[in-house]
Amino acid sequence: MFTLLGFFMPGLPEILIVGAIILLLFGNRLPGVMRSLGRSVVEFKKGIRDDTQDGDKQDSNKVEDKSKQEEAAK
């Protein structure tokens, strides 16, 4: 049974042929797609970095507020 499943799996030559056909059909659009994909990844990383920095600032503000409250209680 498992040999039947392996029989229908594409091999390296088939994958290369499909890749070449895709490259011929969409080759002129490929640089623009990759450029926009790269920009979106950079923006995503910036957003994550800014979010973690904002979280660190909020945590430090909480620590400062607690220390002020402790000093006021004394």
C-alpha cells in the first residue's frame, strides 16, 4: 500500500520541469514579488521590535511606579 503512495509522488525531474514552467510564465513578475515580500518581512520585524521595546518601557514604568508607591508609604 505504501508503495502505491510513493508511486504518485513527484521526483526531482518533475519538480524541475514544473519550476521551469512557472519561471517562464511568471518570470517577469518574480523580482517585484520578491521585493515586496522582502519589504513586508522587514516591516513585520520592525513591528515586532517596536512592540517589544514598548513592552519593556511599560514594564520599567510599572517598576518606577511601585518604587514611588513604596517610598510614599514609608
